Amino acid sequence: MRKYCGIISWLALLVMLPGYLLAQGQRITGRVTSTQDGLPIPGVNIVVKGTTNGVSTDANGNYSITVPGSSAILLLTSIGLVSQEVAIGNRSVVNVQMKEAVNELTQVVVTGYNTTQRKDITGSIASISPDKFKDIPVASFDQALQGQAAGVQVTQSSGTPGGGLTVRIRGNTSITASNKPLFIVDGVPVEDGGTDGLSSRDFGGQTDNAFALFNPNDIESIQVLKDASAKAIYGSRAANGVVLITTKRGKAQKTTFTADVQRGITDVVRRPNLLNSTELLELQREAVTNAGLDPDKLGLIKGVTDGQNTDWIDAVLRKGVYQQYQLSTQGGNDRTQFYLSGSYRDEQGVQLNNQFTRLTGQMKLDHKATDKLSFGTNITLSRALNKRVKGDNFLDGVYSGAIKSLPYYSPYNEQGRLYGPADTEYAGFPNFNPVAQALLPRFNAYTVKILAGLYAEYEILQNLRFRSKVNIDYNNVTEDQFEPSTTAIGGFLPSVGGQGYGVFINQSYSTFVNTNTLTYNFQLAEKHQFNVLAGFEALQRTQRSGNVQGRLFPSDDFTYISSAGVVDQGGSSVVNSGLLSTFGEARYSYEEKYLATITARYDGSSRFGQSRRFGVFPSASLAWRISSEKFMEQFRFLSDLKLRASYGFTGNERIGDFQFLGTWASATYSGSTGVAPQALANANLQWERTRESNIGLDASFFNGRLNIILDAYDNLTDKLLFAQPIPQTTGFSTVQGNIGKVSNKGIELTISTVNVNKAVRWSTDLNLSHNSNKVVELASTEPVFRGYQGNGVFRTNVVLPGQPLGTFWGLKFLGVDPATGDAIYDDKNGDGRITPADGQVIGNAQPKLYGGLTNKVSWKGIDLSTLLQFSYGNSILNFSNQTLLNSGADIQNNQVRQALKRWRKEGDITSVPRYVYQNTYNNYTSSRFVEDGSYLRLKNVSLGYNFPKKWINKYKVANARLYVSATNILTWTRYSGADPEVSTLDGSTTSQGIDFFTFPQVKTVVVGATLSF
């Protein structure tokens, strides 16, 4: 109680303080904005000239000050802005536009529940301008982050439209909990779909992308909060980093309309190089002969079996068509501003019958009712249709089946009808008919999103403002699926019955958030600036789901569950969770030279037991602007030099619900239904905690022509949310607990230069990141196996103290014996046999270095932009080659061209063992399948032309622009697979970097036009 009384007394002092600071006089209010873009500027110092009476602008650029009379003059100053003196006169509202002197320093940055100028930042924050991706056909804002910010690793797991992406900020902090950053859109934590996406089906490891429901063209700015000082205000959800997306708002200007059109084509970046019928037949006959069998008796007959040669890859792929249209308008006056937009996006997938279509609309309205009261609303609506096809490691997948399928078969008969399970020419298990698997099933996912909110802000006293927001994020997903009798599941799988199979699923995710903040900006003796924020937030999330399954349909013309002969599976559930939080932030600046920030959040989560439900997440940071010292005045080339340091704690509570409870579930015993224990209770279960320390240096030279940001960090996550092994005599094998530690240490470098700034302007942005990840401690030193079932070893991946997450496990391949052609493996334990006990670490999926290089050149309305994105030092487990380069273990699948380099006779020197039918020894999971995954990719190129205003103004057109852009144009890599970036188990932490028939990314060429009226 004493602690809370102290807090109340402190707040009361802040409320009373303005009365002591201000003399009686005329009250002036207003807003400070930028002359460049009209956006509000926070942190501008405003002083009544000749006095010590001063204030600073708040997060929205607003200020309020009392002046002695109409003759008073306001002095506005801020590093990076041209100082101004403004006479008051008889005005009570004084709005000021200020010109930027050094762009980087005056950039407005969203820092959580507040905003500030970059010059005042004491933490580590990366900013991404929408100018960097405005011409690029990105489907979601997380995709726009790729290669753009140091410390941010974005991997597009496949080329499927609307497919999932993996975003990691400063490495992986957790083993079993989510490693996704917290994404905040206009102050609302939006649904990210968790580890499985919004869809309840992952389609072979590939999830959907919840952020594809947003239109990236509506984005005003993106900020990535990376260290504790920047993100601790989000407390228990901030350990994996925070991404703040701010969408466009209206401006006090004449109403303008902007139309944007994009159309283009897509294709895969690379096709796998497979054998034709004759080459494959020779290989199969050799494998059978080496096994002492007669290939003719197995139907492998020259001139007969290879009489047909189908290119299955070409059969299931096509050139995709991309199109997007958007219309937006914005405008307003000093009191009311609005923004309204609508867009339509249609992306035809490169795989047959694969398509993603999205409709979005957004409206924002801000109104200043009085000098003290303002309010507004925002509404985002989105509807998407995702026509999915099975892929990756599905046995009946489209792309995976096309890679594996034998070229001896055909998708169509002589009459042009697709072969089905009832036909004698149907390939059957394991490859079926990939073309039929693409065209005949229906896997439609319909998603509706509503993101809406209301806010009101009231100035209680001078520069003491209260703001309250109410927001809801609602997502509804309906999945309508049917597989007819002419498909593998609907007609081939015995358990289904051969007469079709249907599933109908509906899920909704709704998050309600109420945020209340009190902010106070004040200044003492001209030199001391304070910005204080206190807040309270309540969040409630509800997830509802229901599903039903039907089979034995009367015919393939009846495709919905109501027509099923048997409806034998289904379920429904509802899950509620919530957070109750208080938070605060205090910033101090002395002459803009010495800066300090203290942040804390007190979180309570429903996901943990009574004894561990609440926790505190504090942080502190300091910054010293060295360039403002007198001894630095001689270095005129130095515009700004700032040293930063921060330390604090963040958390991770994303493990799902009810993990701390001893739960019961329905059970059937001897024909009777009842309940039985499902999991043990752990009342002490709590969130993972990450201790974070960061030191950084910001430097700007030659009036902003050269800018450098350097950061080094050391993060340690403990109390890992992990299934702790317990004696099975308890009736359970594990209990959810907090055990283990994971470390992430790294260095980040960002360099921005303006190389030429005359008639030709050329700028360069480079970001480099190195992160060292390591599992420091687990419950024991025994390996924890993850990933796919290995051949000759337990699993493909391992979690092991001393090793990074994403470590590959297998046998160490030593080469091929020139005398016998058999594989040679390292007998690690020296027992003279090759067994799973000889498994060892054979590689790691995490890169040693990653980053991006952007160059922009403009001249007389022509602009050219290129982005090179790279990853170095990571390994890829080419698990596809355990099927496609299998040395004869089976002859049911096609092979890659590398199989032609196999051992054939004594003395051959090669890395591919001899092919022997049904011999699995040469096909063990080993380092033979681990490859260098490093790559350099020409990610984006954009060329545009802005028509001269003198040409277009007579047509009442404000701006006109034509452009062409291309993505994923060229890739330089040693990886033998189709794409070095893909990862089958999308978003997996322990099993990342596996390529198991993963659909490669696509290259896109787009032509676009933008008109403003």
C-alpha cells in the first residue's frame, strides 16, 4: 500500500507542477509540423524568448504554453531543425512548420506508446520507410522488412501466394514458445496466427500469413524495437522484439486522390534438374542388377518402359499473373483530417489452381473538437480468398509429387481425361497424379479481418494529456475442403472409403484492447526537458473453433458435408486469455546532450498460475551526445555523435493456454465414455525472461551525407518454457516447466550515405548483422531430438547444450569407398558398427552473417533502386535428396541429375555411392545431404519515371509516375536445390533450414502507374 501511495503522490506532484511553473497570462496552443511532409514533430523545444518559460511538443507535435502578452515571441529549437522565432500577436492558436536541417536526426520515430525524434532515442530502433518498398509487389508488411534493417532476419519459407514468413529479431530466444516478434498496428497488437498461421492446416509444414490481410501501401512507417530500452514497455510479450506499423492518416491540406495500378507475371526462380525417362531407366536397371535381380522381371524394359517421357514439373507449373489496384484520398483542415483507401490484389500462383485474392479498405478520421479535446477513429476491413494446393512433404502434394513422379506415366489419357485411382495407368502410391492433385480438390480458405478503434484525448492541464483508446482485432477463417474420388485421399486411401472426403472448419480470433495513457511534457530552466508517460492496459483474446468431417459421398457432384454418407468426426472449442498491465516511461534531456530513459511494465497473464501470474519488466538507458561538447566544435565535419547504453528485462508468455493447470480430457474405456487426467499442474509456471544489454553508437557526418549506426548486444533468456522430463511412474512423461537458458550475442552495423547530391542523386544503405546463438543449459546434457525421422539416426535435428538452435544431427559422411562404391561413415563410438549411436552434429541452419545493400539513383525524374540481400555461413539439410539421390533404396521416385555421377566400377572417385536396389545403408541421414546455404540475391530492382509537373498540371494531375520492378531476379549460390532460402517447417526454431520438396520462391516482373489529383 505504501508503494502505491508513493506513486499517487508522485503523479499528483506532476499534475500540480504546471501551476508553479507558469505565470498568469495568455494561453497559446498549436502544433509543430515538418515542411517536407506535413507530419507532426515531437520533442521540439518551445521557449518564450527572454524567459525560462518553456515546453516541448508531445507525440503528436502539439504544445500548450502561457505567454505574458501579445508581444511575446516563441523561440522553437531542436537539433536537426532550423530554429525559428514566431511572434504571437493576437493569436491563441499558433501552428508552426519547421524545416529539417539534417534528415536522419529529425526523423520521427514511434517508440511504443509515444513518439520522438531520432536524435532523442536512447535505445536501439530500426526505421523502414515505405519508400523502400512502394514499387515492389510485397504481399505483407513483414515481407517488406527483408534485407532492410540490421538485426532483422526475414525468411520467405516458400513461393506460395499468401504463404508464411519467418521473422527473427536478434536470433531465437525460445525452444518451444513462439519466436515471432510482437506486431503492433496503430497501437493494436494484431493477430499473427501463432506457429500454425490463421489456418488450422499447415499444408505440409507451410502456414499462411496473417499479415497478408493488410495492404502495405497504407503504411506510413515501420519501426523495429530491438533492445530492452526500446521494447520493455511491452513487457511479457517483447522478448522476441517488437515491430510497430503506423498507417497513413489525413493531413491538413487540400483533398488529394491517388490511384495506383500494378500488373505483372510470376515464375519460379529455378526448376529442379531431374532425369528423363531413358536416364532414369538406365539407373534403375543398374540398381536392380547390382542387387542380383533381373530388371526385366520388374517391368524395367528398355524401349518399352521409357517409351513415354513426361516433364511433371512443367505439367503442374505455369506462368502466374499478378495484379493490384488501389485508390486513396486524404485531406482536411486544422481541425479535421481524413484518410480513405481501397485496394484489390489478385495473385495467380505458379502452381495450377493456386491463387490468393484480397480486398482491403481503410478509413481514418481525426477531429479536434476544442483546444483541449480531440478524438478519432480508424477502421481496416479485409477479405481474402486463398485457393491452396497441397505441397511440400505431403505424400499427395502437387509440387512434391511432380518432383518425385516417374516420367513413364502421364497425367492425361488419350481422351484428355485425368488419370484417377480407378485407372490401370494411375501411378498410385507414393506419387499419384500430381496434375489431378492440383486441379481436382478444393482447398479454399476465406478470411475476414476487422481492425477498428476509437480514441479520445483531453488536455487536463497545460501539456498534461489523457488519452484513451478502445480497439478490436477480429479475424474469421472459414476453410472449405473437398477431395473427390478421383484424388489420392478421396479415392485411394482405404480408410476414407473411396467415395470422396470433405472437411469444413471455422475459426475466429478476436482481441479486445483498452489502453489509457497520461503524458506530461515540461521544461525547466530552458535546459531540462522531461517527458513522462503512465498507462494502464487491458487485453482479452478469444479463440473459437469448430470443424466437421464427412466421407462416402454419393458422387463427386455432391461436395459439401450435408451430402456425405458418413459424418464421423468433428469438434468445437473456445479459449479465452488475457493480460492486465500497467506501464510507465520517463525521459530526461539536459541541453539535448545528456539523455536518460527509464521504462517499466507490470504484467499479469492468465496463462500462468496464481503464484507467478504477475511480473515486472524494467529497463534503463543512457545516451551522451558527444558532438554537443565544446571540445568537439573543431570537428566541423561531424554533424552528430551519440553514445548509447541500455539494460533491462523482457518476457515471453506465448506458450498457449492452460499449460499451468492439471487438465482432464474425455476418454473411452471398455466402451464407456468418461474423463481422464491429461496433464500435470505446475502452479509455479511463469514466462520466459530475457536479460538484455546493448551498447550503441550513432554518428552523422558532413551534414547527413554519411550516417553510421553500430550496436553490440548480449541477451540471455532463462526460465525457458519447456516440457520437463519426469519419471513415467507418475503416469506422465513430462510436465510443463521453466528450465534451461539460451544466449544470443551479436553485432549490427548500418551505414547510409549520400554519394552524389547534385543533378544526379545517389544514395546507399548497407546493413550487416552477426548473431551467435547457443543453448546454454537444459534440464540435462542429453540431446533432445526434433525434426523428421532420420534414416540410420533418431532425428534430423537436435537441441543440445553448447550448440545453436537449428542444429542438424546425423552420421558424418566420409566419402565413397573407391573399391566397393559403398558409403563410408564415421564410427564415432568406435564399436566397429554404424548405428544411431554414431550420430553427431553435422551442420547448423543459422547464418554467420546476413544483411542487405540498397542503392538509389535519381536524375531528372528518373529513379533506379536495387536491393541485394544475402545470407552467409548457414547450412541447409537437402532432405529432398534422401529421396532424389537415394542410391537405390527404392526405385519409385525420379532422381536428380547428380545421380549420373554415381560410383559404377572399382576405382571411381565420387561422392555419390553406388545404386543398389533396396539397399538403405548408402542412404543414411548424413552430412552428405547437408549443403552450404549461403546466397546473394538480387532481391529487387525498380526503375521509374516521374513526369514533369509542367506537362501534367494542365490536366489537373499533381503527380504522375510510371515504373517497372522485378523481384528475385538473380541468385548466386552453391546450393544444389531450387532455392536456398526456403524452409519446409515454416517458423520452426529447432527444425529450421530443411528443404523437403519445398516450393521455391517466385520471380516477379511488374509494370505500374501512379497518379495523384
